Amino acid sequence: MKTEMKHTKGEWKVLWHNYTHFATINTDTLTRICAIEIQDSKQIDEKTANAKLIAAAPELLDACIDTLRILRLKPTNDNLYQRNKLKTLIEKATL
């Protein structure tokens, strides 16, 4: 599977803009990937977790692609589910 990476390259990190907004940005270019608004203090933990997950997405995608490559070197019935799941997730993120 040849996967073309179309997302913003470089390290992604969560940065606070002020007390009600924070964003996931590319630290190489300072390009904003997304902005998240906190409307209620009860949302802080959930919104922070969402921002961290978004920031980790490129590395998680790379790990999925690498793991699928490794599993395909020795395909077995035991790892068929994992191979199919990884393939589906990679396609969801890249197609």
C-alpha cells in the first residue's frame, strides 16, 4: 500500500492562545491545524484531550503504516484482523 501523505508536514503541538481557545499547530511553520474553543470550564479536560489527539495524529498514522508493513511481511490468520483494521484506519485518514 503506497500512502500519499497530504497533511501538513512537521511536528504538531498544542498551544494555548488564551483562556478560552487553544490550537494544534505545526511548530515548524506555525501553521494552525485547528482551533478549539472552550465555552465551559467543564469542557477543559475533554477539549484538551481532543487537541492532544489531533496533535498526535501524524505520528499515529506513521505508526499504523509501519505496523501494517511489518505485519504484511509475515501474514498469518492470527494477524488478519489487525492488518484489515490498520488498512481501514489508514484509508480513513488518507483517502
